[in-house]
Amino acid sequence: MYSKKIIKWSLGLFFLHFILIGSAQQILFDKGIRAGELQLFPELSNPNNFYYLPDKVVVASHPDGKPIFSFIRYVRNSSTATGGQTITEANDAGGVLHVLVNLSVPPDMVRDAQRELQRINGGGQIMGPIVYKSGKIAVISSIVGTDGEMTRKVIGLGAAPILENEKAAVSVLLTKQGADILWATFQTPTPDLSFAFEMDARGYLSPKNVKIEANFEQIYSHKAFEAAAVSPVFAAEIKVAFDDLVNKGAIKVTQIGDDAELNKMRETAYNQLVNLIFDKVGGQSLNDLNQIMPGQKSMLDRATDMLNSARTEAKADNEKIEKSEKEKAEHQAQVREGARTAMDSVYKSRGIAYAPTSKPSSSSPQDAKATPRVPIPSFAVTASFVFKEVKRRGTYFIDLNKYTEDQRTFPFAENVGNILSKCPTCFFNVNLDDPLYKQREVQIRLVDVNASDFDKYINSVEVIMHKLHQNGEETEGNILIDKIAFNEKGNNFSMIYGWKGDEDRAKWLEYEYKTRWIFAGGYSIESDWQKQISAVIPLSPPLIKKDVYVEVDPELVNTEGVRGVEVKLSYKQGDHEDTRLVNFKVNDNVLSKSTELLLPKNVDDYNYEVTWFLKGKQPLKIPKTPYNYGSLYLDSLTH
């Protein structure tokens, strides 16, 4: 019987505790089990402690139970060349979808998983949810393709919540056709709208006799990365390129013994290489912000291409499986039929009537052992990256013969459900030429920022807007976003200006804004005034979190009698110096850890200091050393 402590926890009373210790969770990815409807992973230091994967998606609700959801179809009257027709259809139309979603596992599901866990492991206890490192949401629906057929399409990308019961806002700007199709599907019990999550979590892999080396020059020259210096590339595109580089020998995998999980080991190496070569970039808000290069496909179109390609490949694989099973069944039926004919001949030669009780079907699917089908993907890997400013040289070695910190991506998806029956008032049709709507609401969204980021490194961000009207009047407004406001509003902020002699409609859409970010410790960054015409201001922090992997050489530990290591990383934030500590206890056999530094996008510089704790000797300290590498490998006591 599980304790009252776990019941209280599963009701949400201890989430603050998990916010604080989330980065300290040390789960083992390769020892996961399924209990009830939850996926559980044990703790490295205590294999009886398990953490579950929060992968249940729901639309967030207001206190009155109504979903936090809105779908607006809009039209703006416009003149069209119609050859004398007096009733025409406006082309300036579309839709705006806004919804808050969260990850929420019901308490009874946790209780069921606890009971199932104790049948598997008598001493097993569910300690809480896994705290995700980051995540993305892809909003998927269907549109009419160029061939007239309906096709699945990624219509929006955004940042996902990383804590259970934490809300995340998703906003999508739809074309007229997309808005009409989606509006029609909401009249059905299962609307054609799904949220696909790809959540990143940190954990460890057990030691494996696998070594991997990678040639940076060959990686940078791969054709898949030609535009990566100026345009983001998806994680899925990087994986395809790395697979090709493995086949060409630019990335080599050396394995000692047989390991059925070699592909997962390769994925671990891929994650570390991505950290060395790329910076993760922000998600997408209402407008297609990532259409950077003229003539190049947008991020949404590329995500859709990958989605459809993955679905096509999965369907082709399943067709091959079904064809193979059918051929096996037919072959087995022929063998049985041949045996039956032979036995019939034998019986007839002896004057005995042979009458089998049943005649097997020529292609019974039960005749062959069923092969598991390849699941049809609902989305593609949507995390996106750009090249770091500093390019790496030479060859990089990765030794996985120790507990190695890894980052895994967990995908799951959920349909939005029958929102219309729950909230008819969540759906609106508006005509923007009605005098009632002669005001403009500018939406503000924080990109790739979650509520937990306010706990860790962001104090607040202030947004100031200025509008000079055509009659000379001015409108000013400002919004201060801190943790309380972010949670209350669900990342849904706006400012409004009206119509004051603005006869030039296109010019009326223009305004300017600036921001002031304040980070933990009081460090602030204020932007210049920026002109904008979009109805949405997507704001990414001017400082981003950059991973640094720190590894200690196991051979050095053994030969030098190392008991422990303390690594101090320091970096500049204006005139202030911030620090991170990474500690290793050799007895834990955990010689690979990572931490996050808060740096400008194009800056990778930091300093490190190392203190070695040796058996029977005084601690040995390496003085502050400048560095700019995403991986710090400690294989010497002197540098």
C-alpha cells in the first residue's frame, strides 16, 4: 500500500519541491518499465525510486470549467475586380486560434501505476513526475493539397510546458481556407485538430562498451547543413544527416560485444554532437517567423514535409510487413495442403477413407506469427537549431563506458476533443470593418519561456509600445510580465490602440516597441525601438540557456586515485559574473554531467576552474582557464 505522502503528492501539493530538484533528477533511461498507463524510470542512486513521464495532454480550463480556448474567423471588406458582379466574396479573411494546454496525469492513474509497480517490484515507489528540460508543441490539422486531397499539415509550433499542470499557450494564424476547414471540423465530435508534443528530458544511460568518434570537417560540409548558418534546421533533419555521416564513416561507432541498444547509444552521441555544433532557436508564434531566406520553404512547410515523409515511410514498411505475412501464410497453407494430399494418397493406397475435420484457409493470418506494425507518426521532430558562431575542428571522441548523461525526446499527441459542445461561446465570427472593431489589439507572446524559467533565471520583462497616429496624437502602453502575470495570463498578453484620424489603413498597422529584460541577480538588457506591423510580438530572451557537458576520464580517475572533482564555470553578464558548480563523486560512477549557462546567442565564452580531490593528498586546483567549447573533457590533472 502506497503512503499518504504519495497520495498527497499526486494531488499536486509537492510540485514546488520538484521544481527545485528537477535538475537533480538522475533517472536511468535504459531501465524504464510500463506500469498501468504510465511509463516509469528508476533513479540511478536508488533503483526502487521511480519517476513517471507526464504525457497526458488536456485543454486547460477556467475556474468555471470552460476550456481556455478561442477560435475567431475574421473578414475585412475589400474591393475585387469582378467584371460587374455586385455580390462578391472578400479575400482578406482568415482565422486566429488560441488555446491553453497542460500536461496533467489524474491521481487515480498514479495510484493504479503504483499498484502495478509493486507487483513488478515489491519495494518500488513512485516518487513524482519527471521534470522536462524543454519541449515543443506542434499543432496539426488537415488542408486541401494541390492535388485536391486532404493532407496532414503542421499549422503552428510553440514552446511546451515542462512541469505537470503547467499551462502553455498555442496561437495559430490561419488562412481563409484553413479557417473554413477547421471551423467545419469543429462541428463534428472529433475535430481535425491535434496537439503533438516532443518533450526533452535529462537522464542517464548505464555503462556500455561503445566508443564513438566524429570528424567535424565532414559534418560541417554535409549538404544537409548548407543553409544552417542562416536558416534553422530541424532535429529530424540533423538526425537524417548524422545517419548518412555514419554510413560514410565520418561518424564511427566502435562496439565491444553485442548490444541490442546500439541505436540508443548512437542517439546519445548525436545529442552531444548537436550540443557542440548547434544552438537551439526559438519556437514559432502566430506568424511564420522562420521564413528567413527568400524562396526557401518555411519551418511549418518543412515540418509538414517531414511529417508526411515519415508517415509515407511507415505505411510503406507496414505494407511490406503485411505482404511478407501474407506470403508466409500462403506458403504455410501450401505446405499443409501438400501434406494433406500426400496423406490422402497414402490412405487411399491402403483402402482407408481420409476425411480431415477442417480445411485450412489458403491465407489465414493466424498461420504466421504477427509482426508488430510500425506506428504511423502523428508529427515530426520539431526542435530547431542554427550553427554556433565558433566552428569546431578535428575529431571528437565519446566514450560511453560509464554512466553517461543523456537527453531523450519523448513524443506523444492528443486530439483537442469536442470543444464546441463544452463552450459554444468560444467560437466567434467578426467583421473587422465594423466600427466596433476600429481598434487594434497587439498580442504579446514569450517564445521558449516557461513558468519555471522565472524561478531559475528571469525576473521580468517589460514591453513598451508607441503609436504615432496620422492626426498627430500618440498612444503609449506598457506591460510588465513576471512569474505571477505569466501564470495568471497563460502567456496571453495584449495592448490596444485605436483609430485616430488613421485614414491610411496600411500605415495604421504600423507601430513601434521596445523591451527591457531583467534577469536573476538584477542584470538587465534594454532593446532599441523596433518597428512592427504584425499583430503579434514574439519575444525571445536576449540571453539563452546553453548546455555545457562536463566529463571526467575514467582512466584518469583510476590511475591518479581521484575521489571527487569540483568544476566551477563562470561567465560574464555585463559587469556581473555568474557561476555554476558541477560536482562528481567517484563512488557514484557518474562521470558525465551537464549544466546550463545563460549567454547571448552568439557568445560561447566562459571560464572553468577545477579542484581535484585525491586519495591521501591535498586538493589540487587548476586556475581559471578561458574556454568556449560545449563539452569539457577532463583527462589531465594539470589543465
